[in-house]
Amino acid sequence: MSTTNTSGPAFPTNDGCYNGMTLRDYFAAKAMQAILSDPAYVLPDEKLAVFAYYVADTMLEAREQ
């Protein structure tokens, strides 16, 4: 899985300025939110971000198909 493909900005503006998060970051944040909402969540905290970005990368790959 490529961690360099961020797929650009999550919230681009019409004026070309962009200082926000990437689509990869947005997907990872949403994945993390969903993971933490599960009462059966048992992963150690240090693994949470890694797993959230794994999910985000998988989502980005699915968009390319």
C-alpha cells in the first residue's frame, strides 16, 4: 500500500489556497472515529493510528478501481 498517495486536499478551495488536511488524513480520521465508537474495540492505543491509516489507504485504493 502506498503511503505517499494522499489524493490531494480533502476540502479544496476555489481560490487555489489550501492549508488543510489531505483526503488520506480525512479518511483516517473518519476510520478512527468509527473504530473508537465500537464498544468491542480492543486494539492498544499505539496501534489505532496505524490501523486508521491502513483503512484510509485501502479506501484510496478502492477509489482508483
